[in-house]
Amino acid sequence: MNYKLWLAEQTASKLEGVSVEALAEWIEYPPNPQMGDLSLPCFKLSKQLRKAPQAIAEELQQGWGEHPAVERVEAVAGYLNVFLNKASFAADVVSEVLAQGERFGSQNIGEGRSVVIDFSSPNIAKSFHIGHLRSTVIGRALYNIFKFLGYNSVGVNHLGDWGTQFGKLIVAYKLWGDEAAVEAGGIDELQRLYVKFHDEADVKPELEDEARAWFVKLEQGDEEAHKLWRWFVEISLKEFHKMYDLLGVKFDSYAGESFYNDKMAAVLEELKTKQLLEEDDGALLVKLEDYNMPPALMVKKDGGTLYHTRDVTAAIYRKHTYDFEKAVYVTDAGQSLHFQQWFKVIELMGYDWAKQLVHVPFGKVSLEGAKLSTRKGNVINLEELLTKAIEKTREIIEEKNPELENKEEVARQVGVGAVVFNDLSNNRIKDIVFSWDEALNFEGETGPYVQYAHARACSILRRAGAVDTASAKLELLTEPAEQGLVRELHLFKERVVQAMDKLEPSIISRYLIDLAQVFNRFYKECPILKADVNADVQAARLALTKATTVALTNGLALIGLDAPEKM
Ligand code: ARG
């Protein structure tokens, strides 16, 4: 059961005019068990009830009698501190975890309504950089979290497969490119051509005009332009898929920017009819000065469309196609203005669902002060990062556990897991200075640390042999370390909902670190397999260990990590 809600209901019935929801919001889990398992800060109520917090706490302390779920209730310094009955608390929580198994922590909040998550969305012919990794892992976690909470998650990879850069690339390829070199070098070679274009265009500006002309040709369906473009897309996708396979990421749709080519005219027409489009020196734009924003450019002077045009069109298409309740866009914070601008355009078009559009920004990644820019070619090669992480894990396995079965798979699960977890371990909005050492660190608050706690728990269960957790006397789990673990398990469900509400996967990663830590404490303080442990106590501790593996596995899965049983 949900103990916060339960206490809120208990106290609401003793107070007039205070809602259960408000109380549930205020009730805290005290950091120190000396202050109870749950605590209500009564100063939250004192204004409404016109009473001192301590007086309220003392009133609420009355009338608990011999409540079976409660050990004792204290009124201290304006707080109502509730100490749960340890036996019933443990039995209730652990049996629930075990009964729900892989569904533990899930709820049907979404009732099947759709949430579209636009994430990863790398750009064709440019490298998949660490910013895209962030979008990929944050977006994938949000996808899983919404799904776990009963939504129909729709993952869209809005590939950057359209735009003036393709005009540049075509010019560069025709001038300096070579088919075999592109086939062999892939994105690196395309990027080399792209960088060369910019270097040359610095001294030969007419190249820019040529590039613009080629992009217009592409937009008009010119056969040669289209063939080259298609080829660039295929070469890039091949490399992106390598990354997605390593990360274990899937999308429901790969409808990228080019998908909207034949859909933009109707939207531009609609903007015109709604009198939102203004001409400015040959270009068409939506003025946003009333909202303190620069105008959203929709059509350039040369007739080319823009990132904005395609995002507005895509949103309308997605609303029709998926009837979303929320559409989430995961990109770095540098694009915030872009999203604010076109969200406003949707609103001005009269679509009330504009408020369902949400930008989920994340902080920039810098590399020792250097700026991450594809133009300079100064990027962390992500494939290299993941490969290095896997290699390092392989070495550790060879050293510590050379007999391990399916070493390769475990090396991938743990190596990639370390990189992903590292990315998700801070609030997403925080800027990150990328460090190889940190991304490849397996000690401390890392993914491998959590995965290792899980593997350790699995190993205990294996060594114990067949465990009948169903008949275990869970009410025996009253030791402080056992109770600490029970408390942490009980928190999981709430943390998942918080992660969804705040669109913040790091809430799950931090929870997992806490859970692994309290499990390790339990493992140290409460012997399980030692000969002198009473059989009933042993069975109960094994059940608690099993419940921990369930919560760790479910939590890791939400943020995209596997939970190997051996490592
Ligand atoms: N391709 C863009 C980039 O690499 C991200 C696209 C995000 N999604 C969107 N609908 N604008 O920065």
C-alpha cells in the first residue's frame, strides 16, 4: 500500500477542510529513522487552522489506539512523526514487490493515452555526438517511464535529413568527393567534405550560392540531387544503427524532417489564411515581437523551408496521427528559443493543444573547454566511447571473473550501462564537462555499482538454492538495516511518478544508487547464508533480497540498463 496516502487519509479524517491530496504532498520521509517513517510538518496547516504547529501535531497524535499498522506516534517540534509497525510494514511492502514482479512500480495513470517523445534525432552526414547521446538516453528513459505508467509511448526519431546543409554537401561531393571514399569512410568522410566546404567557402563565397541552388533543386525533386541525398541518408543511418544497437534503443518512427516535404505547403497555406504570415524582404515569417521573441522564419527568400517550418508541420501531423496528450521534445537547452517560437506559432494558429507541447532541455556537454561543433570536426566519437567502455569492462571481467558465461554480452551491458548511467546521474539541465575518466569510472555512484549490487543479490539467491519466498515470515524483518531496505523499496513507486512529472530520469538513477547502498548495508549487517542463522530469518532475508533484485531490475530497465545476474 501507499503509506503516504494512507497517512494523509488518516489525518484528513481528523481535520476539517484539509484535502487528502494536500496532506499527501506535505508528508515527508524523515531522513533519520529517529524521527519516524513518515512525518507531517504541521506548520503547513497552522495558517488554515489558526493554531500553532505543535498544538496541531499534538492533536493529531491522539486517537491512534492500537492501530495495527502503527508502532507509535510522536509530536515533536511541530511535526507529527509516525513510526510504522515494523513487522506489518515489512510484510506488506515485500509481499507486494514479490507479487508484482516486473510490474512492481508500474501504474495505469495514462490509461492508454499517447505521449509522443521526439528524441535522439541526429543529423544526416554529421556525426552522432555526445549531445545526441544525451537526447537518446534521456528520451529513451522517458519513453520507458511513460509506458510503465500506462501511457502509449510513441518514440519518434526526427532525423535531421533535410536542410541547406545538403546543398553544401552535394556541392562538396561533386567538387572533391569520391564514391569509394564515401562508402569506406562513411560519416567521417561526409563530414570531411562538409568541413572542406566551409573552409573553401570562406575564400570563395559563391560556393554558398551554388549550395543554395542545389538545395532548392533537391526540394523540387531533382533526380540527381535526390539520389545523392538518399545515399547520404543510407550511409548515415547505417552508422546510427550501430549506435542504437549498442544502446539497445528502438523507435516507433523514423519520420525525419524530409518526411514533411509534401506536407509543408498546406501548413504554409493555413498560416496565410490565418493571416499569420508576413513578407519581409522576400522571406515569409511569423512575427513574434508581441511575445518578446524574434520572428519565426518559415520560408527563405530563395523559397527554401526551414527547421521551424518542418517542426510546425510535424507537430500538426503528429497530433492528427497519434492524438497525443503530450508531445515531448528532448534537445539541448541551446534550442529552447526555437521551441518557444514555434510552440507560439501553433498557439497563434488557434490550436489549443499548443500547451501539450513540451520542450525537455538538457545541459550542454563541453570537452575540456572546447566547443562541440560539427563544423570544426571537434567531437567525441561516440562509437569510440562505447567501444572503450566495453573493452574496459572486458578487461575487468578477464581479471576478476574469467569463468563468466557470455562475457561479451555482459561486457556490453556493463560498459554501455556505465556510459548511459553517467549521463543520467545529474539533473538533465546541468551542463556537463565531459571527461573520459568519469565516463569510464565504475566505482562509486555509477551504473556498474548498481548492476553489481543486483548481481550480488542474485548470487546470494543462487547459493541459497530453491527459496520459497511465498511462505517466508516477512514480519521478522525488523532490524534497522532490513527496515531501511523496506523503506527504500516502498519509495520506488513514488519515484517513478516523480520522474515522469518532472521529466527527469535522474530521479530513477539516484534512487537506484540509494537502493544499492541500503542493500549493501543490509548485506553487511544481516547475515543470510551463515550456518547459525535461524531458518525463518534466513527465508525472510532471502525474500527481501529477492524483492531488491526486482526493484533494481525494474529501475535499471526504466533508464535503459540491463541487470545481468552474474558479472
Ligand atoms: N536534429 C536536431 C539536432 O541535431 C534535433 C531535432 C530535435 N527535434 C525536433 N523536432 N526539432 O539538433
